[in-house]
Amino acid sequence: MTAPRVRFAPSPTGYLHVGGARTALFNWLYAKRTGGTFVLRIEDTDKERSTDAHTQVILDGLKWLGITWDEGPYFQGAYAARHRADAERLLASGAAYKDFLTTEELEAERAKAKALGAPFRYERKKMELPAAEQARREAEGMPYTIRFAMNEGEIAWDDAVHGRISWQAADLDDFIILRSDGSAIYNMAVVSDDIEMRITHVIRGDDHISNTPKQIALYRALGHEPPIFAHVPMILGPDGKKLSKRRFAAAVGDYQDKGILPAAMRNFLALLGWSPGGNEEIIAESEMIARFALDHIQKKAAVFDVTKLEWMNGQYLSMLTSDELIEPVKRQLEIMNVQTRRDLHSLIDAVKTRSRTITNIAEQIAVRLEGATVTRDEKGEQFAAKLGPAFGENLKLMHDALSIIPADGWTAGATESVARQLAESTGKKLGDLMQPIRVALTGGTVSEPVPELLAVVGREESLKRLSS
């Protein structure tokens, strides 16, 4: 059997959407699993909206995710001549015909349908001009479109995700395949390109299902068997609606900027609509490839749960060493305009297990650096209010007690010993002495154990914050 050839074909008219990234990932996994070829094709035929900048964003997003392509990137706009030639072949074979109706005539027909409360459909028998009129318009060089003639009968396919899907050709309009300016419309260009690139499997979002019967008809009219289609479920927001940039972060770059790791994003996207057949949440790339199968893709829409993504990212963070995290953390600190010459390895080790993103790590490190501005978060404020006057009193007691520790003896063990002795001598709870320190040093109520926190922040900076 011929090895599968799959493609990801985004339009460079905006950012790389997480849904598009998931489609690319599924294609990539399938190619890797089957020893096939993954083709990247940029569908840049929308000249008004397509930009080089958007193309670069897509390429950068795929590279960041670790999704590499075997061929391409090809640019659809470069194949306009072939698209036209294929449309002309259909015209010559009688599978398509010239439509000389003007825009005004079509608009008039749409207006009639609207007045009757009916949807507009292009019906060839009703709208076809008399032969003499067509000949006159052609002789005068009037512009025309080329429409594909949908014949009667059933158009069906066995979708690798949804099973058998059937349409009646009579329910579909004769659709334009070539505009009057000679450019191909989407369905014509896609089929022409997929034939030329020998694509065997089309794995794409199920919002394309309505295009599939038209494309199958085009394949057959051009003398080719259609590829295997696999329409994957849409990705919805927590509210059950389509993801959009206005309501949720829908661009891959947004999550890169938030400090999500590529491996975690890959893992998360893979589980949006695909089941590996077990209960694991954290799946290595090699396992994803080994288990990936089209018949394990679910039919129902997947929900993009940011909380789960951040949890998963935290799991990946915890598996990385400070050496592996040092560069991304430094980059994030630079973005935050935080500068330090201090070695960050110990700080990363201190905070990474309680972090969900690279940004979290950088934020926690920033507050532990000398001269940092500490602002209490909501829980820090609530704790201080709950403790009342004792909050400040306990801070002063701990400040005075810790002050006796010399700089060369400032260790987690020494600070814990002092705290325990103070609790015993004053009868105060150890937690009531320790937690105010945590709030004073970080602004929050969650951190590494307080003795370790004091050691990381250092003697001078710790005592300064305890007295402020």
C-alpha cells in the first residue's frame, strides 16, 4: 500500500487558532504513526487578507509546538494556472458550464427568494439563459463564471470519524468553480491541489463537512478517487460556544506568551477530541504517536478547559530541571523588565512545584529578588485581616528573633529553629508566627516552607520586609 500523505492547509489571514493547531497535530501524529508524509500548504488565495506576517505567525506557532512538516510550505497562490486549467477541463468535458448571468441579475433572483421567504438556490433550469442570449453575450466578450453541474443521485462517503455520511446532489446548487476574473474558488483550488500533491487522507474540522460532497463530485469529474476524509470535532469554550479571541485566548501565541510549555500544549491539544485508549492524562510524544488512530477520534465537540491546560503544564514543569527552565524563565523576566545578576537555579527549584506556567515561576522569582515590591493578593489580605493586630505583632517578634542569626549562619534549619523556640517561649502557634512571614515576603499565602523561603530571599532582604 502507498504510504499516507496528509496535509495541513491554513489560510494566512490571522493568527494560528488552537483549533487549527489541533488539526495540524492530528495530521502530524497520523503521518508519524503510519510512516506517511505531512505536507504544509498555505492557502493564500485571499489576496486582500493574506499577509506574509500571518504566514510567519503560523510557521512560528507550528515550530514552537514541535510540529514539523515533511514537504512545503507550498503556497496555493502559485498554482492558479493549474486551478484554471482543471476548471477548463471540466468545462470541456461537459461537467461544468459557463454562466453569463450578471451580478445584478443574480441579486434580483436573491431578492425574489427573500420576498417569498425562501432560501436562494441557483437552479440551472430556471436561470439558464436561452442559447441565443448566451451566444450573444459570449460574442460580445461579456464576463462569465464557470459553474460545476451537480447531477442527480447520492454523494456519500465513509468518514473515518463520523461513519457513513450521505447527501443528495439535488439538494446542492450548481456552484461556481471559477470566478469571472479567472481565479478558482476554494473547493476547486483545494481539490486541484490535493490531487496534484497526492493527498490520501484529509483530516480537518467538521465545519468542512458541507464542502465534502462538492469536493467528492469534483474529484470524480476530474477522474480521481476521493481521499479518505476524517472530520474532527470542533473545539468549544467552557460556555459551549466557539472559541473566539474576544471571549477566550484562541491563538496559540497567546498561550506561548502565558508561559505554557510546547510539550504540555501538544499533550493538551491531542486529548481534545482524541482518546488514547487509557486513563492517562500525561502522555509522552512517543506514546501519542504509537497510539494515535483515526477511529479513536470522538464525534462530539471538545471543550477547551484552561484550568486543565495549566494543571497539565504544571505537571510538565515539575519534570524539568532548573537547567532546562533557566533560559525560558530569564526570557520571561526580561519581558517583565526584571533584571538581576543573581543565579536563578535555587529560586527555580524553590517555586516550580507550585507553578502552573513559566510566567508563574518568573512572577514568584521576581518577588523573591532584592528590592522587589511586594503587594498582598486577596488571600494575603484576608489572612492579615483575620489575624488582626497579631499579624504585625508576630512579624515584629519574628524579625527581632531572626535578627540574631548571623549572615553566614542564615539557613533554613537555623530560621526554623529560632521560630520553634519563639513559639515555645511565647505560647504562640508556630503557624501564626510563620504565615505572616510568608505574606510579608511574597504577598500571598502559598509558597515553599517558610524556612526555605527565608533562605531563598536572604537575610538582609527578609529582615527588611519583615520590618516594613
